[in-house]
Amino acid sequence: NKKNNFMKTKIIYPIVFLLISTLSFSQGFREKKEKVKALKMAYITEQLNLTTEEAQKFWPIYNAFDEKQSELRHEKMRAILNRFEPGSVEKLSEKDASSLLIQIETIEENIFNLRKKFIRDLQGVISAKKIIKLKKAEDDFNRTLLKQIKDRRRG
């Protein structure tokens, strides 16, 4: 009986540890995500030189777009990752592969249409020039963020 309890403990502790570390990681991840979001907002506001009035109209549109785009990207990743366990690509039938391609294309088309709508919505809020600056600001911010992540992993 002691041996049985020892085996249960040996199995339960690693599971509990894994759950705790996962929860603390996700908590840390949420905090980091919020910090990155705040930095991105400050960077975009500065790069676009938004007036107070523009910012009040711009950010609700931007945040709604960003959230929906993020959902679509996660949906795309889930569709792909669910099929891409080691060796599973080879197991896909041609019919399943075609179905997956259609699913991915549909999601990419939805992202494209969402971005077009976003630009149309912004045209009544900020100038065309600022919309172009927004694209550059997003790209620059993302490039800088990726560089920092790579540098931290190296250092």
C-alpha cells in the first residue's frame, strides 16, 4: 500500500508542478502581452502624431480590428497545428489536404477583407497619409519587437 501511495505521489507531483508553472507562465504571458500592447499604442500614437480627437475615434476601431485579426490568425494556426503533429502530414489523404488548404485560404481571405474594411473605417477618422504611416509604424514596431526577442534568446 505504501508503494502504491508512493507511485501516486510520484505521478501527481509532476502534474501539479506542470499546472502551476503553466499558470504562472500564462499569467506572465498576459502581463507581457498587455505591456507590449501599451508600448505599441504609445508608439503608433507618436508615429501617427494623432490629435486627441483622432485618438478617441482611432483606438476603438484599431482595437476591434486587432482583436478580430488576432482571432482569425489563431483560428488559422489551430487549423494547421491540429494537422501537423509529427508524421501526420504524410497520413493526410489528398481530400483532407485539399480541405485544409481551402480552410486556410478562407481564413486568409477573411483577414484580407477585415483589413480592407479596417482601412475604409479609418478613412473617415484619419488621413490617407496617416493610414500609410500606420502600416509602416506597425511593421517597424513588430520588427523591433522580434529583434528584441531574438537578442534576449541569444543573450
